[in-house]
Amino acid sequence: MSHQITILLFPTTGDPKAVIIPLGKTDPPLLEALQSLVCGYIEEVPHHLTHGLPEGKILIVNQEGLLHNLPSNPHITGIVGNGLLMNDQDLP
């Protein structure tokens, strides 16, 4: 059985947009899809740093964003590189 998840992408350039990630047997694993969107290893931003984030949501960023001098994210204060907002239950 195939299903999908929807995340909100906050890119460093352009407007935020919804991205649908299919999770069927022939699709890339979720980890690979998330890594592709943040351009590197993923890291969940700790909840104490995500003031105002809705209950049940998590923020994913590039783990090495600062090391790679990624640009500041204009949509999320204090974050570099692309940010991903998703349901915490969708991340195994």
C-alpha cells in the first residue's frame, strides 16, 4: 500500500510551499527525500528553540548548515538553509 506525507518547505529563496513526498515501495525512503530538500544531513530543531511551533509539528534543518555557510532563511529567524515543517508522527 502506498501513501504520502505533506511537508511545508521554507526555502532560502522563494516562497514557502507544500511538498508532497510519496512513500510507496518504489519511492526513495523518507530520509533521502528530506536530505534532498535540506541539501544534506537532517537535524530536528529542539522544541525549546521553536517558540510558537504548533503542537505535533517539528522543524527539520540541515545539520551542517552553519559549517557549510548556508544562507540565512528569510522565513525562520535563526535558521540557515532550507527549513521543513512536518508532523512529528511522520518522522520515524
